[in-house]
Amino acid sequence: MKFNRSVFFNILTIFLTLLIFWLIKLAHLEFHFGDGNVYYYMADRLLQGTLPYRDFLIADPPLLVILLAGIKLLIGNQLILFQTVPLILESITAVLLFFLSRQQLPKLAKFIPALYLFSFLILSTTDYLTGLHFVNCLIVLAYFFRKKPYLSGIFWGLATLIKLYVIPGFIGWMIVLFMQKKWPQFKKTAIAYIATGALIMLPFLILSPDNVINHIILHQFNRPKGLSKLNIFRFFIQHDLLLLLTVGFNFYLTKHKKFLIPLLCWLIFYVIFKDLYYLYLGVMAPWIILSLVNFWQALEKKLNCQKNNLGSQLVLMSLIMLFFTQIIGLNFYQKNIQQQGVFTQAPAVAEYINTLPTKPLYGSHEVAPLVALLSHRQLFDHQIDTNAQLFGSGALDKNEISQAAAEQGVYLLTKVADIPQSIDLNQGYDGYFSPTVFEQACQRLKIINGNDGDLFDDVAVYDCHF
């Protein structure tokens, strides 16, 4: 068999890219505060026979919890392995982007996985399991199989069944097919998309129609205003500016709308939607990379014909500049981001809970579900997701739940500020627990310290009962 140097160097470059990415991530493989802890507990409850919507509130479609339940069957009680799921999924996505790029850029496609994995959008979001990385993998698969529209529609549908913010991108893709007058592809993709959603959602709609509508749809429209959108977009632009510029250059040079329209649909949605988070922007990362590949291909074709290899030289310079900015971004990530939100004391909190008499747990959605799993305790009344937005939208009644929790007796777990002990630390719970009930029923038992210097990374345990 003849040795193929090109294939060898492609494999070697991609292998080294994945190896470096994994080494950086595994060096700090720890539990984090965040929504992932809610999903871990929901997955465990699903395996115990409780169902989304019927037995507990979930403000998303159910597929993420179903997939994580399957993963939990494999990993058992080694919950820390959940933290590797984003790494696995984004590694698959990076390899898919290579295969999508190699015909357009046969010499440079091997560098595309590195541009993707070390973009700040991906670096900064892969510390948390939020569903984003399932979404990215599925929508890249949808594009990968775009010439097989039934299969493409299924992947788009599966992505939407994980996170609803896929919908604007799917609408954008359907607009592209419509503008290109690819009627059979448009029709088959839409049919497969609708059928996939109907097939998976139908059992839940039959069992709990009101809860499905209230939790997935009405709650989203009633959520109070979240973080400053200006700050979120500024953070995004600051660290991935060159990648973003390529989208504009691509449209200017090629007038190619295939990637621009889905991106614009997402941006319009983010501007309109009241409760925006930085990780939502991560869904655009694969499309930005595909737009970059399209831009480089057009640049080579246009300028190489006019002047020998000028286009290829400019593409190479662009690649070097992007890698340079990513090295700066990686340094910033490791110094300022990687250790933020780390729940280092989760095992210690669980160990302390196990020294106390048996009572259900309640509290911060970033704390209580993970501690419940680690301590083999249960959460009060299946109240898993206690994000303040759920109370703000009216999906949950804070006073009613707080009263019922205190009447039964619970251990309340909250995140508190890492400040001198002489200052009152009884704070941080008012988003999900009534201050009135707290004053009447709760006594602080212990504070378990988190990272030194990190604000709101200590965990307080209260005994609440009437």
C-alpha cells in the first residue's frame, strides 16, 4: 500500500489538535456550578421512573435528559465523567468540520478543527454541560447530510428537541433552500423535522399536555429580562473578532447567503429574546467556521487567477493571524475563565449532608441537585430546577413551595458570598425561597468554603422547618 503523506499529516494534525484540547480540559476536570447539575439529577430521576413534565418541571424539550440518562447507565455514580461529554461531542464536531472543508481547502482543512476547538466560544463553554454541544454536533451532522434531506431534517429535529434556540437557525436554513428553489429538499427536510419532533413529543403531550405547553412555551415568553445583551455581545466580539469578520468578508466577496442567513436569524432572535446567555451564541460557532472556509476558498479562486498564488498567500496569512489571536484567547481563558464557577467543595458538602438526619434537600439549582446525587439524598417534591427565571415567569410559586418545604422540613442549600464571617451571609436564596419563610423557619448549620477569592462560591446549609 502506497504511503500517502497528505493523509498522514491530516491525521497527525487533527490527532495533536484533539490531544492538546483534551489535555487542557482534563487538567481541570471538576464539578461546576450551573444548569448541568439539574440535568444530571433529571437523568437519574428518569432512570428511577419519574417523567419530565408529569413529575417534574423542565423548561426545555426532553431529549437532553433522555440522552443523559443513557450516559448515566454507562458511567454509574462516576458523575464527574459527565464533564467529558462536551469534550467528546465538540471533538466529533471538529472532525466533521474537517471533512466538510477538505474538498474546498485540501491543504488547510486539517487546521479547521483547531480553529473551531480553540475559538473562545467553544473553549469557554465546554466546561459546562448545557446541551449546546449536543446541538452543535447535531446541526453539523444536519449540514453534513444536506444532500440526504430526510436524514438532515431528522438531525435538525433532534437538535431542536434538545434546545429551542435551534429553531431560528433551522428557519434560516429553510429560507436558504427556498431561495435556491430546491423544492424536493425543502419539502423532505421539513417533513422529517416535523415528524421527528412529533414522534418524541407525542408521548409527553398525551401524558401531560398542559405542563408541556406551560413549561416549554409559555414560560419562555414570560421570562423576565436577563443579563445585559450589550455585555454578552461585547464579550463575544472581543475574543472572536477575527472569526466574526470573516463572515462579513465572505458575504462581501462571494455574496453567498448559505451561511449568512442562518446566522442572521440567530442574531435577530438573540436581539429580541429577553433572557440571553453567552452560551446561546455558541450554536453559531460551526457556521462561522464554515463561512470562514467558504471565504478562503473564494479568496483563493479570485486572486490566484489574477496573480500567482496571491490568494493562497493571503489565506495563509489569515490562518496565522487567527492562530495568534487564539493563543491570546487561550491564555486569557486559562488565567481568567477556566477556574470560574468551579464547585470544588461538592463532595465535602455531600459528606456533611450525610452526617445530618435524613431530610430532603432544596435550594439553588446549581448546588442542590448535584449534592443530592453525591449524598444519595432526594430533592424535596421533585423541585429540581429552581432557577429564579422559573419563579419570575410564574411557572413556579415561590411562596407556596417555600411554605410546603418548611412544613415538611428540608435542608436548604444556597450559594453565598465569600466575604468575612462578621458580615451577614444569610443571603442569595431569595430567587427561589421566600424571605418571610426563611426568617421564620431556617437556621444556618454550616458554611463550606469554595475557591479562595471567588464571589458566591461558598455553600451554606440551613435546616428549615416549622
